[in-house]
Amino acid sequence: MSAQTDEFVIKGVTLGGKPFRPGDWAERLCGVMSAFGSDGRMQYSPYVHPITSAGVKCVVVDLRLRDIEPMAYQFLVSFAKDNELEVRPGRGVKRPEEENPAANPA
């Protein structure tokens, strides 16, 4: 598996520099992309998940989603554009625990 990851981040800040509201927007947006797991609990998609970066709520979008589910990918891109949210590139490489999830059991 490659250590390279391709993703972008939708930041909870408008192009005008104001915080995006409501405060739980990232969890709500990721909830749209979630599904029930085998344990019967809701789980975020492995391609879309919320984070907090420097105190700002964000959503990380894995670019593989574009090929797997183009309509979902376009929905996220349109959401950011329609709400005039800042978008930035994601990390260039995966974290060690993402490389070998078995090495860091939950």
C-alpha cells in the first residue's frame, strides 16, 4: 500500500473569513455520507470524515470518492462552493496508524 494520500479539506471558514454555522456542520455533512455498520451503529464513510484543525471544524474528502461515487463527490464540492467555504489540499502522506491499522487497535 502506498503512503501517498490524495484528499482535500473543506474548512469551516467562509471566503470572507467568518466561521461557518451551525457549529456541527462538519458532523452533519459527514452524517449524510455515513452508513450502518455490521454492529448496527452509524459509521462515517472511510472517504469523508470530520476533523478539527487549528480549532476549526473541517471535513476531509478522499479523492478516491470521485471514482467510487461521483454524485457524492460532486455534492461535497458543490456544498463547499455554494456556501463559499475555504478549501485546501489535504495531507500529502498517511499517518503511520493509517498505514497499518492492525498495529493500533481501537
